[in-house]
Amino acid sequence: MADKKSAPLPASSGGLMRFFEDETKGFKLDPKIVVSIPISLIAVSWIIDLFFAP
């Protein structure tokens, strides 16, 4: 068993974490687009499988 004196203490902010938003350069997408593209690809593949595949 680990020694209690060597264990790290809890955060001083009461367990709450702070997230800082850093503006980085890069390509940004709306989350709705990120979710809708895979869903639409799945739907298209199901439609192709049902109607066009032998």
C-alpha cells in the first residue's frame, strides 16, 4: 500500500477545473457539421445497400 504522505493532495479549487480557450490557427468546423457528415454517410451506405446492391 502506498504511503499516505506521498499521495498528492486534492486541487485547491475544490475539484473544479479551469479550461482556458486558446485561439489556435487552423481549420474550424461547426460541431453540427462534424456530427452530420458521418450520419449522412451511414444513411447513404444503408440506402445503397438496400436499393442498389444485389
